[in-house]
Amino acid sequence: MKIALISDIHGNLEALLAVLAQIDVMNIGGIYCLGDIVGYGANPNECIEVIRSRNIPSVAGNHDKAVAGEISIDHFSDVARRGVEWTRSRIITENREFLSSLPYQRQVEQALLVHSSPDAPETFRYLFDQEDTWESFNVLKSSVCFVGHTHRPAIFCEDGDTQILDPRKRYIINVGSVGQPRDGNWRSCFAVFDSEQFSVNFIRVEYDAEAARQKILNTGLPKKLADRLLAGI
């Protein structure tokens, strides 16, 4: 079965709709969200409502839990903190409750789904490089773990090398970001995992980034949050 993994939507409705439209024309058995539905972008309620209306199983991201008031934002960057505060002021009660209800992890066949790291998903630790993953591999029991959080697509293998998936080995795979890519490519990113072939493909989708950018500017949120959509940083 093929499944689509999306993550880090961050209130970017234009990106989310474009990605879902692409997924809808593919032979996909299910869609799963790895968290951070909100934060940074101008359409938090709308993005949550799309996820809810399509019954897309999700896990909690740090911005989701921050907007729900369940974790501190003292350690967030200035723009991230302002994004959370703005989102808190706009989010409706039922959507806040939805964010609060999200679990930190889900199991789907041979895959574990978390936002950040499988060793301590509730701490939202970043996995930027191979060295960051060793603690995670020490506890990972699934063949593959899908994560988001860094906004950068990546494949990490337990042997520190293998990029082409081998069912005899374990992997941590970052699916990239739908709403705010940070790998130098502004196009939305998601992953498709084929459990029968044990393979993964990263898909990039163009969307109306200028429209999403203008919405952010209109809210009074930091200009950096708007401009980075065009640069993919």
C-alpha cells in the first residue's frame, strides 16, 4: 500500500490544498500528517478544518501544542513566538481542542509517525544530521520512522550511509514541509511510502506562494515569515 506523509503545514492553506490536490490524483491508500498544522501562516483554522474534514490522522507538532497552551514558548524564536501568539488569538475553541487531542506518535503498519524524534517525541528534538539520530535508533523498533520538524527532506539509515531503502535496515525519514520548506526549494514537499516495495519518494508541488505571502503581510505578522515562502529558507 502507498501512503502519503505530509508535515509542517503551518497555516499555509494554499500549499495544503495544492498538495492534497496532487495526492488525490495519485494511487494513494491513505494520508497522514506529522504535525505543525498551525503556526507562522495566516490560515490556521482553515488548515485544521481541511485536515479534520478529510479525516487525516495526525500527530502533534510543537506549534500545535504551543497554540493549545500545553507547552511553553519561552524558547521559541521571536518570529515563532509571535506566530503562536497571533494564532492563539484567532483559533476557535473546537480547533484548539482538536490540537490538544493530537497524540505524540502513531503506528501505521511497519512505520512509526512522530513530529520530531522517536526517542522522546514530546520534547521536539531536532534531527538535522546523522549524528542527531543515534539516540533515536537506539530505541526505534519499527522498520521506518517518519518525522518532520526541520522542514528539510532527508533519509537517515541506522548504518549511517544507505540512502536507497533496504527492508533489512531501519530508517528515519524526514518528509519535508508542506507550508514552509527550508531546504532552498520553495515548492511544497511531501513523501510517498510504498510499504510493499519498501520505497519512498519525495514529491514537490508548486502553489501560489505569493498569495500565501500576501496574506501573512496583511495580518501584521513578521515580514520574514512572508518572504521566506518565496526563498524556501
